[in-house]
Amino acid sequence: MRARQALTAAWPPVLVAVLLLAGWQFYTSAAHVDPTTLPSPARVWEQGWENRADLWANTLPTLQETLLGFGLSFLAAWTVAVLLDFSAIARRGLYPLLVASQTIPIVAVAPLLIIWFGFGLLPKMLVVTLTTFFPLAANLAAGFAATDREAMRLLRSLGAGRLRTFRLVRVPSALPYFFAGLRVSITYAVIGAVFAEYAGAESGLGIYMQEQKSAFRTDLVFAAVAVTALLSIALFGATYLLQRLVLPWERAMKQEGRS
Amino acid sequence: MSPTRAGEHPGTDAPGPDLPRLDVRGVSKSFGPLDVLRGLDLSVRPGEFAAVIGPSGSGKSTLFNLVSGLDAPDAGTVLVDGAPADLRSRQVAYMPQKDLLFPWRTVLDNTALGLEAQGTRRREARKRAVGLFEAFGLDGFQGSYPFQLSGGMRQRAALLRTVVLERPVLLLDEPFGALDSLTRTEMQLWLAEMWQRYGWTVVLVTHDIREAVMLADTVHVLSPRPARVVQTIEVPLARPRGLDALADPAFAETERRILDVLQDRDVLPDRHVPQDRDVPQDRPAEAGIR
């Protein structure tokens, strides 16, 4: 039953994608487009497959940067959001700065990070953290703040202190918000890593794209782009799996609604 | 957490019968320019079922906040078993109007929440809560989520969460207000039965005159803001009360008396009782202001 529903949801975007690829394929062969300008999808696939070892070798560092940077972002977002929730002073002092930090162009910061921290893992992690931190922290803080006031009153009347109230009500109420933020920021994460590699790296999909571009291997640039997209989609899908594990009641509720 | 927690076993360590379980004396409370309560007196005996009824906006929730210790009065005192009510002494268990069952907790975990909130370990809390499931008609629903329960069951779960704390005073804030009338009647009969069985001391706030008469020993009628108790009416119905009670002439008569007090804003202590009712004329004395 569930498989059928998934299928029903999946076929329209798949159909659109297939049509687009077919149109692209048709255009490149019919108009004899130079493959260094626009390779056909078949060529991208064929060359990508041929160079799969290279692609894979460059995917791993990108994935590592993404996951580590995102992990750091996760810790920082929880720390800051909890701090904002507990302290009015922190809220007044930090929140505007957090918003302001979003206006700093990563384009300018990424090369600086390379200058400061070298070509290794750390500057890439930091770029990922910078691009994903805000949606996470902001959603989490909003989630804490959206806790039902009546529920807070009830807990207080039962004798729960601030920490216990936080654990028993505020954190669980904030989790759906957190997952909303997680989905926004995870889509930025891979792009952040690729971008950081563009600014300078030894390996990774970003630097791979740049090298292939310089060698006029547009087909392999497209192949690397496809891998990047797949990574993002996989991570995006993983947030749903995680949510299902952490909030099993949500799914039970949806199923109840259907039956 | 204190070793001598009053009310750990309500009923067994009750102080003398002369000492009220809950004693609200001359309580006033205002918020800025808004006078909500002024000189409110109210007293509840151990094991008594008291109802507080009043026009909407008459400060019932303010009264509740004071009794549960969430808020402090500007003047007057709130005593539970002779000691001032405050949050830490854990004398009052409060059941809010909304059931406030958390969607992310199973029914069992929801009913254990009150204990967890006061610091009981989770396992112990669940063990104590589960012991009441059968009596509350919730057996078999321990692992369900609140949205899978009917309205009446949700209220019973919320009451279980309150009762399992075994505090000396139960404070129920319009617990059945959101239910349809059929379920509400069912729940009222059930609550009457549970009260009979467990001997709780209950303060029930309600808009519903019939509910007050059906359930309470004593009905305290509030004036509009700034609120005080304008009249305390004893309900002369026998216990245990079932649906038959509704047919008792005393039921309608008591309802009528409460309605009269609520409608007549300028109630005087020596108010003349209208002749068109079949009220025994030797009775109004007990309805006087206390």
C-alpha cells in the first residue's frame, strides 16, 4: 500500500525529468552541438561511468566535508538556540548578529578561510557550517518559543523546574520545527562543500569540476554535477528517515488520518 | 522531595475535621488597573466536592492560579491543610481545561508526565500510572497515542495524570467543557463514581450549573469582577448520585437557586425568596453568605 503511494508521488517528477533528458538528447544530436559546449546526456552517462573511479575518489572527500561540517553546524545550532531560549540577554545580544551574519557573502569568506586554515578539511567544514547553521538555529529557536503556554503552566504547576520543563515540553515541541530547518539546511550543505572546494582544495567534487572545465571536459563537469545532486537528494531523503525514527507518533497520526 | 510530604496519602493523614483542607481567606488580586478578585473567601473540607461557578471573566482562572501556587495573592491567604499554598509544597494537583496530552507521548507516558514533572523516575512514574488504567477505563490503551483516543478518554487520561500525584487537593478547571453533551453527562457520572470511590478533595470550576449540582456537595457562586463568593449553596442530594438524581425535585430547585444568584447581581444576604417556587421556607438559612 505504502509502496504504491510512493510510486504515485514519484512518477510525475520522473516523467518530467525523462522528457527533459530526451529533449536534451534530441537537441544535441539533431543540431550537432559540440560536446565541449553541451554534451548529450548519453555521453555524460557514458563518460561518467568510465571515470567512475575518479568521480568516487572525489565524492568521498566532499561527503566527508559535508557531514563533518553539518555535524558541527548541528552542535552549534543546538547550543546557540538553547542559549537564546534560556537567556533574554543572549536573545537580545546574539539574535540580531546571527541575522546579520547571513548577509556576509560566502563568496568572500571562503577564500579567506583557505588563507587562514589552508587547503585541508577544516576550511571546507567551516563553509558548510556557515551556510547551514542559520536555518537550523533559527528554526530550533522558533520551535522552542512556539511551545504551548498552557503546557508550560501545567508543568510549572506540577512542580517542574526550568530544566525539566525544557526537557519534557520545549524540546519535543521544537522537534518538528527542527526537522523543517534541517531539510532547508541540508540542501545547502553539499553545495557549500562543493563551493569551498572551488576556492581551493586537493580533492573533492568542486575541484574536480574545475579541473575538468579547464580540460574542456564538459561531459565530466555534468557528471560531477549529477553526483552532487544525487548526494543532496540522498541527504534530504535521510532527514525523512531520521524524522520517522525520532518522531514515530507523527507517522502514526498521518496513517490514522488516511484510514 | 521533603520527607514529610503532606498528602502523600490523602485521607490517612488528614488533620482534624475542623481544619479545612483548603482555606481561601480574604484573597484579592489585581492585574494593573484590573481588579479581578476582591476579598474572596472559600473553604473546602477534606473529602468534599466543591464547585465554583461564576459569570465568564469573573476571575475563576485567577483563583485557580492562586490556589495552585502559580501566582501569589495581593492580599489574603491561601492555606492548604493550614500551610500557605505554594508550588514546592505540592499540595494541589491541577487539571487544565485543555487536556494537554502531548502528541509525542503515548497515553501511558502522558499519564506519567505529572510524576515525571515533579521528579519521579520514569520507570517508577509509569509503574504508578499504569496501576490506575483499569479504574480509569483506559486499559489496553497504554501504548496508544492521544489522537487515537476519544474525547472522553482523553479527559480521563488527563485526570489520571492529575490524580496519580496523590496530592491533597484536586483542582479541575472546566474539565468537560470541550466535550459533547452526551459524553459530558457520561463523564460526570463517571467522575461522581470515582470521587465516591477514592474520596478526593475536589475543587471544580465550571460554567455549567447542572454539572455543579450533579457533582458537588457545595456550590460557591462568584460575583462578576472583582469577584468574591456571593453565596455558598449546599446541594441537598443524596450520594451516590446517578442519573436518578436529575429527576429529584431538589435537583431542579438547586439549579434554580444558583441561577437566581447568578442573574441577580445585587444579591443581599437577607434576600427575600420568591413565593413561586416550592422551596421550603425554612431552608434559605443555609444558603446565606458565609
